[in-house]
Amino acid sequence: MHDYHIISWGLGAMGRGMARLFLEKNQGRIVGAIDTDPDKIGRDLAEIIGWPEPLALTVTDAAETVLAQKPGGMILLATSSFTREVLPQIELALKYGWDVITIAEEMSAPQVQTPELAEAIDRLAREQGRVVLGTGINPGFVLDTLVVALTAPCLSIQKIRAERVNDLSPFGPTVMATQGVGTTVDEFERGLADGTIVGHVGFPQSLHLIATALGWELDRIEEEREPIVARERRQSPYVVVEPGRVAGCRHIARGYSQGRLVLELIHPQQVQPQAEGISTGDYITIEGTPTISMQIQPEIPGGLGTIAMAVNAIPLLAKLKPGLRTMLDLPVPRAWLQRRKK
Ligand code: NAD
């Protein structure tokens, strides 16, 4: 029996699920709930996450007050995708002595796009004797950790191709906005140009994780994005997409080593692909000796998968040295199966 002290920071679709799953394990307490949404502030966490018993914990935006309580716990951080946006939150958490598990996509390997920020986080985490880990379903698992694990029985590898055909429906407004879901094609193109629509966040990180694990130096990375236009009406808890509007983004990333294509990651992400007869799935092919081909159908569910990846990391964090860590530093990721006794 553990007595983990957890702060839930960011109570959107993912953060709420993470809080519920942690409570189901009955291995500690949620000691703080932080969100900036005026609709959530001042309400009991139990009400926000749909927990059957009162938790006597009010959601607040006063992060520093929550963090200033006795340290020694972990933050489940689910507020944003980008290192620059979560940086102040991570720095504050570390300053007050908390470990951080974040699902911010860029934080799965922040050294790729923002090496100076990664270094600052790493330095502060070491000074404070704390761990910062970026995880999630993707990046965090399907198109990187799982790919790396599949290379274990290979003698040699020429190329890796991995594709995730997924349903975006479980994700909240943050993901819908970054994918351009619900926009017109013109708005999508403008969003790509001005950076408000980015498609999948995390390709450079996944490429980096795989290349680092295999000792490949990537001399060039290229990314391609195009809108997936709905022919049928599509609907999720967070968005309605009328025919002719954008249902998602087909995003491809390629990594070259010594001028040769060695990594190809393909990710058509959309709301409700089933509405148009498209099946979801995860596919990995390692071309080498031996060639290994894996298919998972349907996809590993993105929402549940992300929630589980973050909560399953809680007992593994103790195995990591202080500092900024990645999924490559963890022992083999695994499920944490403790459940509340009914
Ligand atoms: P969401 O939009 O449903 O929720 C985000 C929540 O964070 C909201 O409640 C919002 O009010 C809160 N928030 C935003 N900024 C805040 C701040 N500065 N302080 C406190 N609270 C703040 O999004 P979601 O679907 O829950 O996803 C959360 C993030 O995780 C997104 O950026 C998403 O892209 C990312 N994500 C990553 C993975 C992965 O595989 N790595 C998977 C799913 C989601």
C-alpha cells in the first residue's frame, strides 16, 4: 500500500480521467486540483471528475498556494502541448519540491526543439532531487516507445515505418484546436501558415526518441500536413464537423540519416473516422533482419491510453534518477493494476 500525494493540474478530458484512475487505485490521495477554467474554479474535484464520494478538495487557480504545501508528491500535468507553455508550471512545481508527470507532447523530448529549456528543467530538477517525465500515448508510446521495444530482437535495421490511424473523439478542445478540427479548408491552411494549427504535436520528439535509442543521427527531418475533409457529418463530445469541414489532419514525418530515409511516421488524425468506413489501427514495420511487422486493430485508444500511461508512470518514477527524463529512461513500461476494494 502506497501513500502517493498527487496534484491534478489541468482538469480537461485527460486530467479528469487521470484523477479518476489514480483514485480508483486507492494508493494515496489527491492533495490539490488546479485549473484556470472559471467554470471549474471553486467547485469540488469530485463533482468535476464524476467521483461518487466527496473529496473535500476545491479546484483553484492559485497554483502556488497548492504547491506550497508539504512537498514529496507528484504532479499530473495536463494543461498544454507545448514546452514553453508548461515551463512555468514545471518550474514552479520543482521549486516547491514536486515530481512532474506531464502529457505535454513536446515534453516527451523537449531537448529536440527547445534545448535551452530542456537544460533549464533538467538543472532545476537535479538541484531539487526531483524527476520530470513526459509521457502519453503518442508521443510517449505508440510511435516511439513501442517502436523502440519492437527493435529489440533485430540484428540490423534499414528502415522503420509506423502508422497510427486514430480517432480524436476522446480529446478535449485543446487537441481539436491544434488539429484544426471543425475549420474550413481555407481556415485550416491559414492556421497552418500562422502556426495556430499544427497537426500532430510530437513528431520531432518521436523521431528523436527512436533515433537516440538506435544510435542513429538524423541529418534531416521533414513534415507534411494536409486536411482530412469530412464527407459525412461527424460528432464527438467536444465538436461537430459538418460535411465539407475539416475532420482532422493527415500528418507525416520523415527522418533521414546520411541522406537515406530511415524513419517514416504517418498519422492521419481525425474525429470519428468510422463515420466514413475508416478503421483505426496502429501499424509498425521494422525493415531489417528479421523484418518485424505489427498490427493492432483497432487503435490503442488514445484517451484511455494517455490516461493510463500517465497514471501507470506513478510507481515507476521512483526508479528514475532526478532530472529531466524520457520514456527511454524508464524500465519496461507496464500497467499498474492496483484497484480499490469495493
Ligand atoms: P483539454 O482542453 O480538455 O484540457 C486542458 C485543461 O487544462 C483545461 O481544463 C484548461 O482549463 C486547463 N488549463 C489550461 N491552461 C492551464 C493553466 N495554465 N493552468 C491550469 N489549468 C490550465 O485538453 P486534454 O484533452 O485534457 O489534453 C490536455 C493536453 O494534453 C493537451 O495539450 C493535449 O494535446 C495533450 N495530450 C497529450 C497526449 C499524449 O499522447 N502525449 C494525449 C492526449 C492529450
